[in-house]
Amino acid sequence: MPSSRMELQQFWKAQVQAFRESGQTVSLWCESNGINKSKLRYWIRKEDSVVEGSSEDNQVDWISAVIPASQGRSSLRISIGNIVIEASPDASRELFEIALRVLAAK
């Protein structure tokens, strides 16, 4: 059995890899290799958590994006179910208030 912590980790990493490559069940593999099932399961979980937390999984790739300049003032669009209200920048306040009152009444 390995003596140092590093040797222990390497030993179990090799055992987990051998188990996974075998295609056998935990019970069968452990029985034929003289390994305690609970220890193998522990090291499988430990190995999986190391892989999940690896820096490759958490790496951020930046991309460039070109956002076109706004062409004047934008319009407003409100959708509620199958009802749609669109208001252009030059729409009167009164028209918008009427539309809102009609919606509120429904």
C-alpha cells in the first residue's frame, strides 16, 4: 500500500481508472481485485469531484460582438397573451393611456 499522500492518490486514481475500464460492477471488480467496495466508491466520488472542479470546466472564453448603433428612438411593444400593443416614439400619450385603460378593463 502507498505510504505518502501523493502515492495514495496516484494508487487510487489508477484503481478507479482500472475499474472504469473493466466494465464490471463495483462488487465484482472489488471482489476480484481485493479492494473494499466502500473505499472504491469513496475514491470514485473524490475523482469525479476533482474532474468537475477542474479549471478547464470553469474557463471563460471571451468573444467580440458588434452592436449596431441605434437608429433614432425605439418603439415600445407590450405583449400580454395574444394581445399586443405597439407604440412608436411619436405616439401620443393619450392614445397610450386609452390602450392601457382598455387592457385594465379586460
